[in-house]
Amino acid sequence: MTLPALLFALLVALFYGAIFHLVRGGGGFWRLLLYLSLSVFGFAMGHLLGVWRGWILIPLGALNMGLSSVGSLVVLLFGDWLSRIEAG
């Protein structure tokens, strides 16, 4: 993957995390940081899964935007669900 593709992927993943934070109603700096990091992790895992298995969905240059976006969304939803569980 080229450096411009990597920077674009980082920008898109951070955008997904910020939009998810906005949609979920905010919640402070630490929750924003959680969503941004979860989004980047999920984006990378989605892309790597697509490269590993040979699944291509919405290719954009060297980037597999479709699976990367799905991976980001899945990890964001799962991480948000886990972060809201209260110890009891």
C-alpha cells in the first residue's frame, strides 16, 4: 500500500469514528478517542481480511473501501456495546 493510500485510509477511518461519536451523542474526549481508535483498528482489520481472503468490495486504488468500512462499523458497534456494560 502506498503512503497516500495509507493516509487516505487513516483520514476515512478517523472520519467514520468522528461521525459515529456525533451520532451516538458525544460523551466527552475519552469516548471520542475510543471511537477514533476503534474505527482505525476496524478499518485496518477489514482491509487486511479482504486482502487475506481475496474479497474485493468497492476497490479504490490499493484500498478495499467496502470491507474496510464494514470492518470499521462492526468494530465500532461492538466496542460501543462493550464500553456501555456496567459492572454490577
